[in-house]
Amino acid sequence: MFNSRNLLSGKRKYVLGLLFLSFICVICAAFSVEDSDDFDYARREILLRKIGHEILLQSGDSISRVLPVKKIAENEYLISFENDFTFQPNSLMATTSRILDKSSFANDYIVNVLNCNDSSVAYGYAISKNKRDNIIACTGRKQPKACYRINIKFEPTSINIVKNGYLLGGLSFLGFLGFILLRSFKPQKALSYNEHKDSITLGSALFDTMNKKLFVNGKAIDLTGTETRLLLIFALSPNEIIEKSRIQKEIWEDEGVIVGRSLDMFISKLRKKLEFDPNLKIVVVRGKGYRLEISGL
């Protein structure tokens, strides 16, 4: 029994260690994805600033600054400028396409040129990997000089969606696996014989827990394994009410064994074996459970 408990403890430690290692791997993967996202954002910012720079050059402005690019959503960015400028829609489209089409994250995107004062759309278009899905209008009309901001929204890539799905799925799976394994290796309740005396005195009887025997007036009465475990519960709490639910849990449920026979039947068999000692009696406490009455206690 002692070796069995040590083996069980070792298995639990192994499972917990495996789960912890797996959890660390998932966390590292999450940070790796986050680092990758930070790198992608930095790369996007450089390309977007390059778009702003070339737009100003096309407007004849080689002095004023492109303000810091703002990330306003997961895949949405805003390019702002220090001074007013004018732009030609054809040139704007050509510039964004030349710079973004070579990147790995810009298969589909929408460009909107916003008026600074009210954020209304002065010009916009949508570019798709499938050219037939492009939405382009008013390409030949030069826009007046004004304060503009350029909003660019990218369609989320399937790679990022899959990564996030794998991370969430991995964490969920680890949680479920841990729950199942920890239940499987749950330590048994304190019914191990080694945790109690080898022999317990009950009235004038001697209960030998190790050899599953009850000695009454020099007579040895053999007990089954279930009867031994059942009597041990009563012996550790003499003259106390033991609930049925506790007996069922500690004897059967914790071992994962489904018992079809009635608990009352085991109580009845054990009661008959205790008849040799008039000081011992198992009584039924209606609506609660059972009690081992020991005279003289």
C-alpha cells in the first residue's frame, strides 16, 4: 500500500511537471507571437511613413514632416502630416500599391484620405489581391491643398488568425487535460491501513485491520475487503453518525467503482458478524446514515 501511494505521488508529480512544461511552452509561443507582431508593426510603420514621405514629395513638399504613425486598431493605421498638401489620386494609388503590394501583410487594404477638421472622407479606394474586387473612383481629379490624414486599414491575415486560434486552443486543451489527469491521479481518501493502528479495540472485540479479521472471545471472524473498510470507518468514529454519502464516497466513488448492490446489504452482513459481541451494534439513523454504538464508551 505504501509503495502504491508513493507510485501515485510520483505519477502526480510527473503529470504536474509535464503540464507545467507544456504551459511554459505555450506561454513562450505566445510571447514569440507577440514579439513577431511588434516586429511586423515596426515594419508596417516604416512602410507607411515612406508612403507619407512620397506623397509630400509629389505635392512639391520636401521640408515638412510626416508625423508619427498611429495604430488606432488591430489592423488600422493613421498617417498625419505637419503641413497642408495636395495630392493626385492616381499618384496616391500608384504609391501605395508600389510600396504595399510587395509586403506580406497587405493583400487586401482600404485607403481613406480624411479631412482634418471633421474626419470626412475626401477620397478613398479599396485594393484586393483579386483585382476584380478593387474599388476605385475619381482617379483623374486633383484634390485641393488642405489638411489631410490618410487612414489605411488592412484585412487580418489568415496566419494571425490561425496563430491566435492555436494559442487559445492550446491553453484550453492544457486546462482540460490537466483537469482530467489530476482527477485520474487524485489521492485516495484516508482509508489506508498504514495510517491507522494495525489493531483497534472495539468493546471486547479486537479488529485486525491488516489481516481483515475480527476477534471476539477468542473466535476469529473473517472480513471481506469491503467489510474491513466499512468497519474501519465506523471504528475511527465510534458512537458518531456516519452519513451514507460519506460511506459511498470513501469506499466506492473515490476508487471509480460503480457498485450496483445496496449499501444496506453490506451493513446487514457486517452487523451479523458483530452479533458475537453484545457491546457492538450498528444502528440506522433515519434520514442521515448509520452509527456504530459501543457500550461503555
